[in-house]
Amino acid sequence: MPVSKSKRRRYQPPPRPKHPPSPVWVPVLFFSLLALGVVVILARYILSGSVSFFDKDYMIWIGLVLIAIAFGVATQWH
């Protein structure tokens, strides 16, 4: 007896190949930039009274940019 069309198998494309694991420097760079960004922001508040270099508001922006770059690197981590 012939097999009905509903019982036939449909074509399934082969599964996509998995990404190779990331190099070691990707997570190291991610955590380094994240920690450095947090340290810069904390240093701005802790050292603002004693060191005039940290009195500027751009130190907060530098810390936030470092954290944003860290999250950009995290998107490449497999």
C-alpha cells in the first residue's frame, strides 16, 4: 500500500555547525575592562577630595565607556 503524503518525511536541512570556542583572551579582556571601568568610577568618588585629577565628571564617562566596551566584547564570547 502506498504511503500517504502526510506520512512522508519532509526535508530537514542539516543543523548549523556550532561556533568554535572563543580564544582565552576574550573572557580575560571582558573581565579586565569591566573591572577597570568599575575601579575608575569608584576612584572618582573615593579620591575626588584628595586628588584633583579625579574631581572631573569625565572620569565617570570613561568608566561607563569601559564597561560598555566590556559588554561589547562579551557578545563575542562563545
